[in-house]
Amino acid sequence: MCLAIPGKIIAITEQLDETFRKGKVSFGGIMKEINLFMVPEAQIGDYVLVHVGVAINVVDEEEAKKTFDYLKQMGEVEELESPDSTNL
């Protein structure tokens, strides 16, 4: 099953122009480098839904935390902890 996982933008790590950006996103303390080009409005501190290493939408903080907790309970976020997983 393919899921979009909510995470919090901790830093913008690369910005080549107005469109192409990358950032560090925290998924319950697990950090991943994520492409932010689909959410140009997203800023540090915002929560985003991430699918296959790309942030696809900015989401409400409360809803993001609730969704992440549900996914964790279902065992759907274990691959984030895998040392060889670079993308979601």
C-alpha cells in the first residue's frame, strides 16, 4: 500500500530557485531529506504530507499528528526507521 506520511519541516536545506527546494522533514524524530517543489508555500515549522520522498500538501498540525499516530499504531511507519530507506 502506498501512503502519504505527515511530517514537520525542520529546515530548508537546498533552494536552487523559486520552485526547486529540498528540506529536512521530521517523522516522529526520524529525519529525511524531502523534495518540496510541489509545496512552494511551505515554510520551516509547517507539516506536510510526503509520498515517495516528495511533499505533496501542507496540512494542519493537529491532523498531521493524529494521522501519524494512527499510522504508527498500524505499523505503517516502520520502514522510516530502516537504515537503507532514503525515500518514503
